Amino acid sequence: MIYTAHYKSPIGEILLASDGYSLIGLWLENQKYFLATIKEETIDKPDLEVFIQTQLWLDNYFDRRKPSIKELPLAPRGTPFRQEVWQILCQIPYGQVITYGQIAKKIAERHHKQTMSASHRRSCRTQSYFYYYSLSPCRWDQWKFNWLCRWH
């Protein structure tokens, strides 16, 4: 069961969704992917603690008080890729701007580190030159390009 509440903001009506404990989604009414990640039945229940907390946070946000995103119990639904993007978005300080390209680069770097770590463990069991060959710049660029294409 998914619970919902409505919030009137200066930019339009916002629909909040919760599993009863965490905020799992937030959409502007009639946006392109409105409720796209919610497949279950929804019930309007604006008196949930998570909604009261979120509405206070949004009030502070729209009053330019710069509340911390860490104040909200967030558990957004989405693919592992979207989860990574949301983690990065939550780290952007107020007043800073980040491009899609920078987000993609941060994600690729995380996966590159994981690949290096796994490759290093394998190389310790086999011959070390395979490790260096697999991380040569041309291989990394090709891997990065292929990885980004899989997500788009």
C-alpha cells in the first residue's frame, strides 16, 4: 500500500508518496513521469508523520531557509542507476550547479574503482600484467563509453 498527500507549493501542486515510513516519491502534478515508479494502489493519507515532516521541509525550502536533505527519510524507488544519480543529487550543496555530464562522470568513476578493485583481486591470483593491460587509457575510455550507453 502506498500513501499519498498533496502539497501546494509556489511552483504548483506537488504529490508526495510514502510507504508509511519514508518518502518514496515526489512529483509535480501532471509532470511527464507522474507516478511512474508507483504500481501499487494509492490511498490519500496526509496525516502521516513522514508527510508532515516533508511538508515542513518544503515550507523551509520555499522560504529559502536551506534545509538539509538529510532531514528527510528518503527511500526513492527506481533502478540502481537512478539510485546512484539521486545519491549524487543529494550531495550537491546549495548554490552549486552540476551537469548531467558531471553526474555521469562521477558514476563512471565509482564503477571504474569497483572494476579496478575486482581486477586487482583477480590479478593477484594470475599474472599482474593483465591488470595493467585492462586499465590502459584506451580500454578505460572504451569501457566508460559502453557503460554509459547501456544506461541511456
